[in-house]
Amino acid sequence: MIVETQHIELFSQNSKLELESGQILGPIQVAYETYGQLNSAKDNVILITHALSGDAHAAGKHSESDKKTGWWDLLIGPGKAFDTNKYYIISTNALGGCMGTTGPSSINPETNEPYGLTFPMFTIGDMVTLQKHLMDHLGITKLLAVAGGSMGGMQALKWAVKYPEFVQAVIPIATTTKLSAQSIAFDAVGRNAILRDENFNGGKYYQKNIYPSSGLAIARMVGHITYLSEEAMHEKFGRRLQNADDYSYDFESEFSVETYLDYQGGRFVDRFDANTYLYFTKAMDYFDLARSFDSLADALNQTQSQFLIISFDSDWLFPPNQSQDLVNALIQSGKDVSYCNIHCPYGHDSFLLESKVQGALISGFLEQVYKKHESGNAIEKSLPSPTTSDDKKSGSIFEGERIDHRQIERLIKPNSTVLDLGCGDGELMQHLQNHKNIHGMGVTLQEQDVVGSCQRGVNVVQFDLDEYLWHFGGQSYDYAVLSQTLQVVRRPEFVLKEMLRIGRQVIVSFPNFAYWSYRIQILFSGRAPIGKALPHTWFDKESVNYLSIKDFEEFVESRLNAHIIERIPLLSRSGKQRSFMPNLFADEAIFVISQQKRT
Amino acid sequence: MIVETQHIELFSQNSKLELESGQILGPIQVAYETYGQLNSAKDNVILITHALSGDAHAAGKHSESDKKTGWWDLLIGPGKAFDTNKYYIISTNALGGCMGTTGPSSINPETNEPYGLTFPMFTIGDMVTLQKHLMDHLGITKLLAVAGGSMGGMQALKWAVKYPEFVQAVIPIATTTKLSAQSIAFDAVGRNAILRDENFNGGKYYQKNIYPSSGLAIARMVGHITYLSEEAMHEKFGRRLQNADDYSYDFESEFSVETYLDYQGGRFVDRFDANTYLYFTKAMDYFDLARSFDSLADALNQTQSQFLIISFDSDWLFPPNQSQDLVNALIQSGKDVSYCNIHCPYGHDSFLLESKVQGALISGFLEQVYKKHESGNAIEKSLPSPTTSDDKKSGSIFEGERIDHRQIERLIKPNSTVLDLGCGDGELMQHLQNHKNIHGMGVTLQEQDVVGSCQRGVNVVQFDLDEYLWHFGGQSYDYAVLSQTLQVVRRPEFVLKEMLRIGRQVIVSFPNFAYWSYRIQILFSGRAPIGKALPHTWFDKESVNYLSIKDFEEFVESRLNAHIIERIPLLSRSGKQRSFMPNLFADEAIFVISQQKRT
């Protein structure tokens, strides 16, 4: 893919852009690239936003002889996650950058000298405003999605808050809604190194051609350590010496990791402007999505986008819990969100390096967003018929069809809302969405189930039921479902109480430990029982809770203080109900319980 | 406690110290402090070794008006962990330091100028050699213990390897046997900042009185970030602005964390020498305890000390897994080791800030070491009678005496070796040590049980049975015991197979799920059973595995491929054996199994 960077001038000396700081700037040159074709409806546009050291060149090569591709070529291109056969991708160099968009190294037309530190301070919000002006200029009236990692993810989030009607979906990756004290501290060290460099000269180093290279190199070195995980550094360098077998006993760089940092620092100095580094890190430090709102949930309240949030478990710069805070706030404000914490060893840089899971999530998510868009705002309307993967077998403990799923479907009223805890690959939720027009969300701990659910068009978040249910609002769903999951949760009482708080009705299915065959096994053989609904031996299993229908009924009344609305004892072999002496003759049960009595 | 720094000159221009690098140095001034009284037997000496920015002043004050106490005053003093009423504490400024011991800022007698970078490169081993010379000079012939955190912990470890007969115990805290690539990288950034400072002048900055303050301040800032956990930084600073309500939109430090780093950087520059910073970080980077040995276990093989290893769960500079590697190597080489990973939020700095758990571990450990010393090498001989806490009730699921413990004791031959997995507070092991003269080790996951076992004089390591058994050698113990723990392990088959590999005999006790009363409960009431040996309801319990005596027997033969040597079915209520139809009439069982048939 051969691509070209384009340039455009927005604003002018007479009509400047007003920044959040109150300062004004104009004219502004903007560098951008596009990949793929804009369709006639102009509804296939995805904006890519870059991280600290990125630029407009996100994919492809500038010439055949170009050795390097754009920084996100792994994910952007024909048939890739951001599929240029389907979508029209726009990537811009951010405001204040040094790769074609006006920044501190640009000439100030009023002085005919580089701006340096006279360049006005700008924010992530200002970057987004400039991008919006570019979209207006290009005649784009709607974005299918805004996607980016790290600082790019901040821009994506700001888009959703600042231009809610303009953005159908946002994909913030390896990012945060606000920097932690630790991240600010790292940025501060980098800025200190630059500001204290003898050649910095108050930011006026351009004319002299002597740059604050030491300071910028040190800033980059610190940055690089934070972009990699300890594990990745260990794999890559360990304690290897670069050019010797024994210690040199001097202060030259001798460990491989030292020469790597020297190299990275040196290379960065050649391509990046120290002042832009100061401004970009300051913009990140200032970024706080909840600022000027009561809370993060309040800030997100006005958004109209669907969200796909991705974090990486080895990212310690913007660690997963910061993405989880964002997901929680989105759930609190009742937004459509999917979340995956991808297992990947490369640290913060994973968003630039991992393509398998990230790609599957992004492509599945975009496809569903695009489909929903085509068929109108499908969240309120009925969804189109399933196209491909519906009724795909789930990876459950049951070999055949999940008979409890079909029973649970029967219990759920059309057009209602459902929270499916332990949702597997989203089979039940997709079925409910397609056949009963329900709206809802699945929760699972398994990465592959997040991908599966995402591909089925089911909102899904990767959370541990035993930890993360508090952010779901009281009575925020018509139904909370826990199908064949009660036996594996570590804190069943906590989970069920939370479900009763969240759902007006709670639907639970579990294997009945008091099934006659199990009783007989225990009585006569004196062994832990095994059967279709209890398929594992005592030493090789996932179940940790064994309970009977009777146990559950007593538990509902005495501990949960709830009411049993409906009880469906089943024989898993046949799928038939067993109403006579169910605690003896059913090996599985479905219960509907509620804080309220049957209405 | 008013203390005084003392100074002594070792070596001379004619008789220099030969360093590991092959270079020589002399004379060498050494600064040290002592606390407490040397007893007549000179056997109560503890050497304290300091970290990167520490010095000889570890405890007390230099004068009544002194505002600050020594850096480890929390743990050193009358009645404290390092109890100066009992022990004689010596603390020295390390070789190459800038607080009284000869270092790069000292005058080279041959040139009458400060050494600067002409100071010879030295190692952690060289620091230890100098300390050994100080001990010789002071007439100390044996150290009860060497203790230190971070770089001080490295010195403690080096002592154990370099002078095995001199050191009875070592307490390496928050340390590592070798720096990771990430830690070397942070050090390299700090050194880069100093070396690139315009005022560094090749290390000859003393005469000019213009110091490389920017570089040293930046190095210190980077260091400070690595000493604190993200959580601690969040608690301490969050995103608070230091002096304003709104952003200043300039490059002054404005977040509290920035002004904190400025302050720490500035303060450090006033008290510390940049060249010493270079040399100390290089000595740490070079430190690799296994260097010139085949493996870490090989390096530790010659040690004769008892080890108490302490790490902190929030320490990400020298994270717990690095201490665990050390513990594993000690286990592999059959050494006496105790290990605790203390839960504490302050990051690497925890070793300077936490005193409760650290103090209890250190004082309990020292007391036992001192006692063993007094009664000769007690490991081979019989231990003294229990003094205080023996037969203290353990925090088990049984309200009264652990009847299974008394039965297990009966099964164990005197003078044998025992590994107790899930050892609780060490009650069984202490009893075995005192009454059967066994030697061994406990394993537990609970911090309070590590403290308890340590105080009972039982070697104990804080490990997860389901993860960490591979480092115990094949047939390295006469007995491996798992008492009332089988039902809570997540991977029973793995754990038991490992035990059979490690122990010549394996002793297991567990509740019998097929006890007649449980069968009846399940049969007639259709409920999950409850009883004395199964005290928890299905939803409120720690057990995850339910099995019967019959289940276990079948499992031993079919899955473990092992032999049952002895079977003791018990009734927990009476503590009596139940030999008739045990799977029906016993609610608890003890098994002895082995890979070998009964001999």
C-alpha cells in the first residue's frame, strides 16, 4: 500500500482557533493520510489518532523503497482489522506535532521565527477540535469510529464526549481517562531533562542548530522503559553484555539494555522535536475526561457512541484498572460498552505489536457497528436476522445444545434488558437479541469469550463476577442471568445478592447435587458423584460449590431474603421438566427469584 | 538514643586492598556506628548494611537537637526488632560512599586531589571485604547476623557466600541476587543524566564547586519513582495541584507529585555525591550472586547461614518473584530458609517504612538463631525444651486440639526430615522439632502463619502449594505432610504427585465425605452435608474438593500410581480410630502413601 501524506491549511491569521487555555492559534497546517475509499454515503469513515511519538503515517509505505511501514500497519490495510476494503481511514498528525501539523517548531507568521515556547499550550480537547475542523473541511459529517492507543485513545474518548452525535463508535486502547501520579511523575522527569539541558535555551534552539539532544534522549529513555514490561525487557535483553564476555569496569554502556536505550534515545533525537515532547506530555498530564463534570460517569453521560475498550495485562504505564474504571463509568451511565484485557507480554507497546486478539475484537466490533448503522439505530429497533454464527455451539460443559438456554429464553419477555453473568461466547445473548429484541450485556472472565461475544454483536465486558458487580446500577436490568455458573463462583452469596440488586428478576441455573443417582452413588458406593450435569471427578473439575435444589430454596429465603418466582427442575438428558419430587428426580434446575414478590 | 559516627583507617599506601576489578585502593577510611553492648562472648554482633542513599547512621540521633533519626531507627533500638538491649549492632558506610568512608569525593593521597572517576571501580563483594576487615579490626570473630534492604540486602547475601563460617544468619530484605534488565535500565538513565550534565566535567567538579546538580537531581527523581508503588503515589499525591485550583498552562511544576520530585531531587543534590551515585549503581548492576558459579543454588551451596528473606508485594523495583527465585535456590541447595512476602502498599521503600510484620519476623528469627547458637549447632542436636508458645492452639477449622496432628506425630520417626505443606502457624512442626528432633520446613500462604511459624522457630516459606513445589528436590524429605489441606488446594492431583516426588512417605489427612451422617443428610434431606469435619455450608466455605476415603484410595492407585502404607480412619469427635467400615463410620482419615511399597 503506497500512501501519501497530504497537507491542508485551516484557520488563518484573521480567523484563529481558540484553545482551551484561552489562547488563539492560526493559521494551522494539518498533515493527514487516508487509506481506502470513501463510499457515496460517506458513512464508512474511521479516524485514527496517534500516540506521543506517532504521526499521520499510520499505514502503508510512502514509496516502494520505503523500508518501514506506518506505525499501525499491523491493523490497517486490506483485509486487516481496520479493513481498507470496507472503510475509509483518516489519520492526522496531532496539533502541536512535529510531523507536518503546526507545532512549536513551525514558523510563527507574526515573527517569522519558530514558535518555540511561545506556542500556545494546547490540550487533548484542542487536538480533537482541530480534527473536527479537518472532518468538516473534508465534508465528513459522521465518523463510524475513532480509534487510537495511548494518547490516541485519549483523543478517541474526547471525541465521544465533545462531539457525541458525530461519532458512532470509539475504540480507546491502552489508555486512561486521566494520568496517575506515577505517569505524571515520569513525564515530569522527561520534561525536566529537556528543560535543564544546557542547549535547550528556553526552547529557542532551532536557529543555532544545537539541539537539547541529551535531555530529549533521556526523556525518551525513561519513556521507553515505561512502554515495555519487565518481562518483555527480560526476554529481549536479560543481563546480556553487548560486546564483551566480562565486565568492563568503566561507565560505558555495556549491558545490552543500555545500548538499546542509547540507540532509542539517539534515534528519537533525529526525528522528534523536544518542544513537541514538552507540549504533548503536558497535554497528557492535563487530560482528565471527568474535569468540569461531577464524575466520570457524568462526563460520559452525554456520549452516544458504542465503546470498545481494550487494555493489556502487562501494561503498567496505563494499567488495566484504569481502563476498568472507564468501563465501570460507562456501565454506570448505561452506555453500550465492550471491554477486553488482552493477555500480552509486551507492556504498553502491546497496542502497536499485538494483532491477533486486538484485530479480532476490532474487526468484529466494527462490523457490528457498521451493520447496526446500515439498519438504522438498531438498539431501539429490531435487529436483522442472524447472518452467520448464530446458534453456533458454545464451549459449555454440555456436549449438545444448552437446554437451559432455551428454557431461560422462554422466561424472558421481549424488548427487555438482560445482564448475562458468565455469558460464555454470547450464544444466549445473541439469541435473545435476535429473537426477542432484548438489549443487554454479557460478563465473562475468558478472553476468547469476549472475542466470541464481540463477533456475535453482543456487548461484553471481561470482569470477575466475584469482584466487579458494584458498578451495575440498582434495578438497572429487567433480568440478571447466571446460567450454569453458580457452581464455579467463589462468593455465591455475594454474587446472588448483587444480582438481586441489579436485576428485577434473577434467573439462575445449576446442577442439582441431590439428584437420586448422585444420592445412590454417595450412599452405596461412598464416592463423590459423577453424572451428565456433574461431569467432573473430585480432583479434576471447575466446580467449587455443590448444592441441591433444596439447599438453594432454603438459601434464597434465609440468606438472600428473596422470593422464588418460578422453579423449573429439569432432567438434562432429555431436557424435560421434572415436577414430581424435583430434588430427587431433576439433575438440573432453573430458578427465577426476585426481591419483589410475583407481580 | 544518642549515637556517634566513628572513623577508622584501614589499609595503607603500602598495603592496599585488592578489588575484584584487579585495581587496588588504600588507605581506606571507614565510617561506622555501633548501638548496644558487645557481650563478653562477642557473639551478639549484627552488621547492618545500607542501601544506595544510606550511610552509617542507621539509628538514633547524633544530638538531642537532631531532628532526624537514622534511616532504620524504626527497627533498631531498645526493645525493637534489632534489640539493642540484646544485640550489638554495627553499621558502616559502604566502600565508595560519600558519608565518611573513602569514595570518589575523597582526596587521593597520591595526587592530593579528589579521586573523581580515577577512583577504582568496586563491587558489592568489595564492600563486604572492607566490612570484613573492619570486623577483624574490631576483634569480631563471628556475626550473629548481617541484615540490610535493597543494596544492603545484596551485601548481606554476599557475606553469606563469601564468608560462610563467619555469618550465622542473613536477612536480605527487598533485594535481589541480580538486577533485571528493567532495573539496569533505570540505573542507566540516572547515570546518563549525570554523565551528560554540562557541569559533570568528567567527574572533576569538586574544585570548581559547580556540581552536576541537574543530572543528579534527575537521577534521584527517576529513582524515587521506582521506590514508591503506583498505589502509594496515588494515595500521597493523586492529581492534586500544588498551589492552584486550575491549570497554569505553562511548564512550571504544578502537580504535587512534580513539586515532590523537585524537592527530593534538590535535597539529594545537597547531601549526596554524583560520582558515588555512579559507582553505587554500577556496583548494583554488576551484582550477580551466581556469577562464576554454575547456578544460584551452586553459589549458595557453600553458605552455612540461616536465611530470613523478606519481600514486599508492592515492590516493583526488586519484585517478590526475585526474592522467590532466591528462596527456591536455597531450598534446592538444602539450606535453612524462611520467607515472607509482606503485604504493604509503599513499594520498594516499604523496608524503610513497615515495622509491624517486618519487626515480628526479624525479632522472632533472631531470637531463634541466637538461642540455637547458645545451645550449639542445634540443627543436628536435640532442641531445647519449648519455652513459651508450644502447644498454643492453632487457627484451624477444629475448635479443640488438632487430633490429626497427634496421630501424624505418631507416624513420624525421630530424627527424620519433614516438609509440612499448609503448615498453619507451625504447631505441628514445632512439636515435631521439640519432641522428635525432626528437621524441616513449613509452607503456608498466610502472612500471619509465616510470622507465627517464624516465632516458633520453624523454617517457613510463604508459597502457594498449587504453584511452587518444583524446587523441592526428589526424595529430599523423609515425610511430606498435607494435613487438612487437600480439600482446599486447587490442583490436588498435581500437589499429591509433587509430594510423592519430594517425600519418601506422604502423610495426608482430610474429611471423609462419605461418613454415614453425611450420606443420610444427602439421601433423606437432599442437602449438602454439614458436620464437625465439614463445618461449612455450600455457600460459605473454604473447601473446594469433596472426597471420600474410597475416592482417595482409588485415586492413589489409579492416578497417583502409589502405594498405601497406612490408613487411619478417625472419628473427629472422639479422636478414636474407626476401622470397621471406615468409609461409613469415620468422618476423617489419615493416609500414609508412597511411591515405594512398605519396606
